[in-house]
Amino acid sequence: MFVLRRILPSCIAVAESRDDLPEGWLYPEEAALISTAVDSRRREFTTARHCARRAMRELGLRAVPVLPGRHGAPRWPSQAVGSLTHCAGYRGAALARVGDIAMLGVDAEPHGPLPDRILEAIALPRERRQVEACLARYRDVRWDRLLFSAKESVYKAWNPYTGQRLEFEDADIDIDPDAMTFTARLLAPRPDLPAGVPPAPGRLEGRWLVSEGVVLTAIAVPAPL
Ligand SMILES: CC(C)(COP(=O)(O)OP(=O)(O)OC[C@H]1O[C@@H](n2cnc3c(N)ncnc32)[C@H](O)[C@@H]1OP(=O)(O)O)[C@@H](O)C(=O)NCCC(=O)NCCS
């Protein structure tokens, strides 16, 4: 079973791979986007799109190119909301019907310490105290990397829905080490959305896990908001 499945509701189609797959392929429009990219970027981009197409098929949608939209967010068929992630040892896609899920973000990171000075750059003082307390108490999880991944999941769920960019200090993440969940409190002023679009919630609930050297986080906000 896909590990991403364990942290997302069953209405969401997921597909993932630990390696790049020989059967992965790109539409010409996708290939044009990475024609000058290094080989590793080309491979992760291709495998993530292979996963995305598997998820589209699982939802009963026709496979289409996955191209970047505003702020780099992937553009999905109009009936779908989704998220992609790739890191060393993991590529994954999650996709849902807009009638089921309003906001969706997934992120994978290598399960190792953040590089020097990154925690100070991305964490609010309260988050940093929590990470340091968890690092002292539970030694089998890299809580600094988990915090980083949770913030990336927040951004991937938030930005496509609101069109708003977020800085790392714009979300205050509270991790529950035992329930393997987290809550993100959004601190940025709420953007104006088009008429008829419900405001994004001020708190997002997420789940996390560590599997085979990878930290995974996921946020799925049910529709309607
Ligand atoms: C965009 C970003 C979130 C990607 O995360 P990452 O850990 O670097 O990389 P991942 O491999 O997990 O994800 C990459 C995928 O994210 C998706 N993505 C890019 N921009 C996105 C956006 N604005 N919204 C949603 N998804 C986005 C793309 O599908 C991309 O894959 P692709 O280039 O193959 O299409 C990150 O690079 C970034 O810009 N972060 C700064 C913003 C932020 O996180 N603020 C903190 C908020 S609290």
C-alpha cells in the first residue's frame, strides 16, 4: 500500500514511487519545460507526472499534461485538486475531486537534520522551542525536518486556493508527536478572493509519518468550505 494513503482520506487518489520508473513519459508541453534541466530534475519531474496520471486514472479522469500555473502550482483538470512532491527516495502525487476536497498539499523530505541555520530561518520562536523539546525527548524523528515539510504542505494547499504567497513566519505549526498530526494557524492577513469563493480556513489540520528515510506531511481540507 502507498504510504501517502496512510495520511490522506480515502476519497483522495494517490500514487507514489521510491525510484524513477523506466515507463515514465512526458507530453511534449511537459518535456519542453525541462529541456535544459539537469538529468536528476528531468527524472523526478517525469516520475511525479507518471504518478499524477495514475492518480487521474484512479479518479476516472482523462490523463492530461501537468503544467505549472500561477506561482508554479500544478494546473489540474477543472474537476480536480491535487499536489505533487519529489525528494531523494520519493516521488508522489495526490489528487481528489473538487466536490470532495477543497485544498490539498503533500510534501516529502529526506529524513535527516535540516542544514545549519535553516531551523532558525523557518521557525517561529514557539515552533523552535517545540522542535528542540521534541528532539530531546523523541530521538527517532527529525522534528526540524518535519516542521519544514509541514510548512511546505501548508503552502501547497494554501497558495493554489488563495493565490497568496506565504513566508515561513506566516504559519504557526503545532505538531502532535503522539497522534502524528499537526495544526497550522495562518497568521498572514487573509487575501480577498473572487466573489462566491468561500474564505480559506484560518487553521489547517495535517498528518505526518516517517517511512524508509522520508518524512511525509499532508493537508486535505474537505469541501465544501
Ligand atoms: C513550491 C515549494 C513549496 C515546493 O516544495 P519543495 O519541498 O521545494 O519541493 P517538492 O518536490 O516537495 O514539490 C515540488 C512541487 O511543488 C509544486 N508546486 C510548486 N509551486 C507550487 C505552489 N505555488 N503551490 C502548490 N504547489 C506548488 C510543483 O508541482 C512542484 O513540482 P514540479 O516542479 O515537478 O511541478 C517550495 O519550493 C517553495 O517555494 N517554498 C517557499 C514557500 C513556503 O513554503 N512558504 C512557507 C509557508 S508556511
